Amino acid sequence: MEIKIITFGSIAAITGKEIILHATDIASMKVALEQLFPALSDRSYAVAINKKLAGANVAFGQNDSVTLMPPYSGG
């Protein structure tokens, strides 16, 4: 399935702000991203699907919004 990924912060500096690729779930997305952008392999980042953080390997649905965010802290 083709998914559109929006990125922020240091992740966007590596990938650009928007990526379109084929993936069925978070695990396959991460594999594809690390092949396209090897610098991501040693980075940690959160994945949000439809504005909700996804903690495990979640399958993508039609028209899901996927966002990658670098680690963040509050203050």
C-alpha cells in the first residue's frame, strides 16, 4: 500500500518533510526507510498514525496519516 509520511525535526533534515513509499505496516515502513535513508538506522523516532502514537507494529489502513517525530522532551 502506498503511504504518505510526514516528518519533523532531525528526521526531516535526513529525509525531507514528506515521503511516499510502499509499506503494509510499521515494520516494513522502517525497513524501507532505512534502505532509502541509512542515517535513520541509528536514530530513534516515534511513529504516529492518524495523530496517535503507535507503540507496536501496526498495520496501515487506507488513507492513514503517518508521521515520524524525533524524541522530544517537555519543560
